[in-house]
Amino acid sequence: MEAGKRRLSDDTARAASTGEVTALRREARELKEVVAEQTSVLRLLKKSMIGDGGDIE
């Protein structure tokens, strides 16, 4: 608990450059797109299993 309090009292400034922030934002956007695509695929697969009479589990 003391270590957490000590961290909170320390300076929390970040040393990220503009380029690093831009790269991280781009990576986050790409990851969100991958998650959205995978979610769509899973929904389609579940629907096809239900249509075929398969079990969702």
C-alpha cells in the first residue's frame, strides 16, 4: 500500500514524443479494427451454426 501512495505522490509526467503518441494512436486504431472484424466473423459463424442446427457452445 505504501508503494502505491509513494507512486501517486511522485511526478507523473510522461516522456512520450509526438511521434510515439501518433504511433500508439495508430496502433490502437488498427487493433480496434481487428477486434471489430473478428467480432463480425464470430457473429456470422454463430448465426450459421444456429441456422445449421448446431450448438453455440
